[in-house]
Amino acid sequence: MTATLLDGKAVAQQIRDELTSRVANVKKKLGRPPALAIVLVGDDPASEVYVRNKLKTAEDAGMGVHLERLPGATTLADVLSVVERFNHDARFDGILVQSPLPKTLGKDAEQQVFDLIDPAKDVDGFSPISAGRVVQNREGFAPCTPAGVIELLVRAKIQTEGKHAVVIGRSDIVGKPMAALLLHKNATVTICHSRTRDLPAMAREGDILVAAIGRAAFVTPEFVKPGAVVIDVGINSVTKLEDAQRIFARYPDRLEVFRKRGSVLVGDVHPDVAATAGALTPVPGGVGPLTIAMLMANTVRAAELRSR
Ligand code: GUN
């Protein structure tokens, strides 16, 4: 079997296209388009790339976007005061503080920052109020990655009701909300993690398998029930030649990317899984574009709720 590729890029485009008229309506009502404030602290290279993509996508959608850059040496009090200012700034419908924050800000810095974001502007869905609403299946903002996965499943007409969904990973921003959203779609849900006994056997029970671990090519064919729908949330950069050669031994085009750029992207799912799965999200071009599309959708919705 060769898995059908689930084209996240195309679905993300569809989602963004559907936002166009809603952006125009907000503009009519508020006299400005939906607008997002992004806070970026320090100069983490991966965050720079993510933020650049978010800025470009927002601009392309005709939305307002403001980037507040703070130096890596900023104090937590400074970050909190920026968030507080944006909470009260009527020009912004959504606030996003790019994660991770520099380690120097302390262990619970992110929690303090996300605790402070006004839930009405929490378009990332990271605040505890948003998390509670997701668990209780109430109106609110779900984190963009799991929300994007649900959009993809719905639009690809993949049935969830009565299916066994296995989520590998228990993070607050992907694994836990993913499990809750799948549960609300009437799947039977198992969450696996690093302490799960016989992880491959447990994963193999999944009709739908979501990999959100953050380890390159971790999910090999022995984790996958033949014909399963496999959703790869990971985006890992492989920078060592021997790793690239091991993972992409049978994929010369991907090795060519490594040779040209000195790195190549791989998900949490090993490419060989394509021979076992029934459907699979590619990396790149799967879940990644959906995450940003859902950020835009959440921002538009925040603006609509504010303009009612
Ligand atoms: N870092 C990596 N992904 C994300 C995201 O979706 N939102 C925020 N705020 N930070 C991130």
C-alpha cells in the first residue's frame, strides 16, 4: 500500500480563501482589518522563521499585524507589561507570544505570560481559560495545530466517530488539546508518551495516529496499523549527514535537499510509514501550513466577536 498524501498546504489555502470575505466584513464594521500583535523575545532562529511566516501570511490575507521585538536580555516583567498593554490596546484582536521564551526568563515564564493574555485575544489558545474551554467543548480558541488537524480530517472526509485515535505526545499545546478535540469528534482516544509501555504496540491500535513527539522519524512502520491515517505534527531539522542517510536511505530526492542545503526537514514519522499507512500528512506541506491558517482563522474570529 502507498498512503494517500493529505495535502495540508491545499487545505490551508482553502481556509485562508474562506477568510477573505470575513476580513472585509470586519473592516467594514471596525474600520480596520482583524489585527494580530506578535511578541518575539530574543533571536531563536526557528522562532524567527515561524514569526516571519506568520507575518507574511497575515499581510497576504490583508490583516493587520504588528511585531513587538524584545531583546533576549529582557526581564519577565517587561514581557508581562507588553502583554498587559496589548490586552488593553483596541487596535489588536489577537496576541501571540512566540514560544519558547529565553531560558534566562525563568522556568515558569511562559506560564506567567500565557496566564496574563486576555482569553478574548488568546488566538494561540495557550491560556488556562482557553485550555479549559477546549476540554469542556465550549466556545473559545483551540491551539492552532490540533485545530488544524481537525480541519484537515473533516475536509478530507476522514471519519473520526467510533474510531480509535492514538495521540503520541502529551504537551499542553498539541497532545492534550488534540486528544480533547478528537474526543469531541466522538473518537475513542488514547494518549501515549515516553513512559508508555510497548509504545509501538499501543500506537498500532490506532485507526488514526497523531505523532507529536518532537523526535525525527521516531514513528516507524512497526507503530502503524496497516491502512491507518497518520498525522505527522513534527517538524525536525536533520543537520547530520549520517542521520539524513539513515532516515532517507530510500529517498534520493530528500538526500539531495540535504546535499544542497546542509539540512533537511523530517517529521516525527519515518518516511517508510508511507508503505503501511492508508493516508499520511507530508513534512513539509502537511500540518505546518494548517497551524498558521488556523492562527489567521482564530484572529478573524476574535475580531468578529469584538465587532458584534
Ligand atoms: N512556537 C512554536 N509553535 C508555536 C505556536 O504555534 N505559537 C507560539 N506562540 N509559539 C510557538
